[in-house]
Amino acid sequence: MFRCGIAYPRCRWIVPLLLLFAIIFDIIAIAATYGWVEDEDAKSHYASMWEQCRGRNDHWKCESLMEMSWAQAVAALMIIGLLILIVAFILSCVALCCSLNMSLLPLIAIMLIIVVVLQVIALIVYPVKFNEEIFEGTYYYTWAYGFGWGATILCIGCAILFFCLPRYEDELSGFAKKKYLYTST
């Protein structure tokens, strides 16, 4: 027999796993010491969320970006988003992995929407202010900045799933009758 559709009981493990990947991506983006911005050849100027460095070969001069209020705001928004994401992950494990607690799913979805809003603001403010105050040529936003966007996109997807999953409580618990696309007579 041919069965078509989503294996809902697997969602109980996959969605928290996606949140774990979002946490890892956020930690990589926040903890990176370089990789948010690089000049055209990545040879004379690079920056992270925390500092910028200029120089050539082995002679680099690094300055903290935390003296600028916009960089402090970006760091605060990213860290607050990460903390809320960690709480959402713990709640998702409790709601889906330990027992099936459907009442927590909309709360988790709302928390993830808050994470998305905070991180989108931070990930937009950073390049805008960097280009206004530090820009000196052609720059590329590179891998660590991309991990920040990757975490945000995962949070958007998970928020949608957490909003939709309460409609499929029987399927998630395994009590729903299986539906087949084709049955033989």
C-alpha cells in the first residue's frame, strides 16, 4: 500500500532538533571573532559583531565596536534573542519530547516570533550602521553574518510549525487513523 503525507510523530523530535540547530547557528554568529564583514579581498579590513580590525599581513590593529551605541544594541538584541531561543528550545523539549503538551506550542511559537523580530532588527541595523559609519570601499557580509540569518530563518520555520501543530494532536500522539491514498478492493 502507498501512504502519502507527513509522519507527524517524527515532528515531535525534528522540530526541537531544528531549534537546537538555530541555537548553534546563533552561538556561532555571536561568538565569531571575524566573519561578519570583510573587505573585498579580505586582506586589510574585517569585522565581527564585537570588533573591527585593520591592517596588512601580521600587523593588525583591532578596535572594539562596543563603544558605538548601535553595536551595543545589535549585541544586546542578538543575545536576548539567543536567550529566548534557548528557553523556547527547553519548552519544546518538554512539550513534544517528554510528554505531549499541546498548550505550550502557541507560547513557543510566540517566543520564536519575538526572537525573529529581535534578530531581524539586529541583522538589519548592523550593515546599515556599518555602512554609514565605517564604510571605506567594497565589503562583503560573510559566513558568521550568514549564520545569524540562518538561525533567524530556522526560527521563522519553527514558529510556523508550532502554530500549526496543535491542529494535529491526534496525529502527533499516534492515535489518528491512518489514511491511505490507494486501497485495493
